[in-house]
Amino acid sequence: MNTITTLNGTTATITVRGDIDFDTLPALRAAAAALPAPVTGLRWDLNHTLFMDIAGLHLLFAPTPGRADRRITVTGLHAQPLRLLRLAAETNPATFPLDRLLCDATAPV
């Protein structure tokens, strides 16, 4: 797994290449934590992520420590990560507000 971070004003995009699981979660959290203070929007680009386990829920729905105000969105969801997010949202919509997270008009299935 590797990441590419791009900044555009107050928005950062972190492109993930590889699976998201508990082995990769610390590096992904570190990438988010390393963003400059003025960044108020974080987009996770998952175009190159075919698999995500529950660690992805922790990454996408738990705010970066000290940055609870940062808006998190996701783009490029493939079938398996999208299924996981939909299942989590159906099970507990208050904890996993999928509509807040998605920035694509339509996510791939």
C-alpha cells in the first residue's frame, strides 16, 4: 500500500493504492495527521483500492485527533468497499452517515 497526497487550497486528496486493513491503517492515519493545519477538507481517493475491511470504517468515520472539524469525503469506491459502507450505514446510520461521506454523484458498483 502507498499513498499520494495532493493539496488544493484548503482541501487535500489522499490517493490510496492498495487494500485498507488494520496493517495499513496506521500509515493512512499518519498521512491524514500530517496534513497542514489550514486543510479543512480531506478526500480519500479509493480508485486503486479493491478491498477494505472494518479498518476502513475507522479511517473514514473517526476524525483525525485534533481535527474533528475536517470534512471527510471519499471517491472512487469499488464494489467491495462500497458494500461495506452501505452495510455499515444500514446497520447504524447515525454512526456511519454514508450520504455525508460520498462525494461522487454515483459510485461504481
